[in-house]
Amino acid sequence: MAILKEMNRLGGRKVPTGAPTGFVPAKYADYLAKARKSGEDTAYRHFWELCVILCLRDGLRSGDVFVPGSRRYADPATYLYTPEQWAPRRGEYCRLVGKPSNGADALEQGKEELHTALEELEQTLAGAAPGDAGMVRLDEDEHLVVPPLSAEDVPAEAKALKDELAAMLPFAPIASLPIELDARTHFLDCFTHAGGRKLSTSTETKRIILAVLIAMSTNLGLARMSACR
């Protein structure tokens, strides 16, 4: 991040030779290697910068990277009691949750609870009737099978109300929403190629971008989207 910040400050287009690349995900490494081998400094800079930003995003989401003063991306440790704050509260907390304050005693209690749970599981497995797919059981390969919970019955009144409310909503194909949004804001014109080039604003290009956005936002995937007509 410090290297990228300095490059932006100086307006540099070339990533320094010693800039790290160990953080680059494997699926993007080939783009960097190809750009470096062909001598395309601008393309290499765009790929490298994109990888830095992606890794920073993932770090913020996981808590490995935090922003001082931020509420959403704060240091995870700030959500915990300090040792001084925890000391007077530990006894009361352990009493409420039924856990000993001594670490060794807590581990021993956990072992006893585990053995009890395993004994209950063995009784459940022994009582499972053959062919009963609704029970926790062992299959023919001795693999543990935990069937899904049965769904709760929805009252007929609730189903009728749901259908009535759904009928009141206008139907709008999902593709028409981003198309109308682009007509009002022209947000598709802001997309650029990963190599830094400006994309054409042809109808075909916009159609492809919209297809990708819909595929990724709905978890449909690019392969299934490409098969749609």
C-alpha cells in the first residue's frame, strides 16, 4: 500500500522492480507475468494495483486489516474487554454460563460434555430404523448422515396473504432494471478494461457487461449465463 500510495503521489506508471508480488492470488499471477514479460508497464501497473486493492478489500472484510477511527473496519480487539476490564467481570460471567474460571477445569468440563454428547449420538444411531431417511444414521459406507430439518407448516391464511401481496407487485424482468439505470445514469460508460483501456460503448459491449453483472450478483455464474438465451 505504501508503494502504491507513493506511485500515485508521483504519478508513476511503472511499478518498481522490487515491489512485492507474493500477495497476488494464483488466478491473477499469469496476468502479471505476461505483462512483465511483454514489457507492458502500464498493463502491469493496472494488474498489480488491482491485486493490491482486492487483497486490501479481503483484509478489511476478515479483520486482518483495520482502519483507526472506523466503526465498520475497526480493530477487532477494540470489541473485547481489556485485561483490566475483564478481571472484575470474569467471576460473574463464568457463573452465568456455568463454566469454571480455571482453564484446566474448563478443558476437563469440555471433555466430559463431549463424551456425554457422543454417548447420546451412539444411542440415536442405534435406535435408527433401517431405511428411515428422516433419522440421523450411518449409511452403507459408515458415513454420518444428518437429514435436513423438516420445514414448519405455514398457515393457509399466511399463504393467501403472501399470494395477494405478490399479485400487487408489478413484474419487472431483472435485466430491465440495470438497463433503465444505465439510461438514467450512464454507469456502464464508467467500466474500463483491466489493462487500462477505455471500453467501447457499443450495444454489444453493454449487453455483455450487464450479463456479467447479473450472473455474478445472482450467483448464476458465467457458464450458466452464457447458456441463457
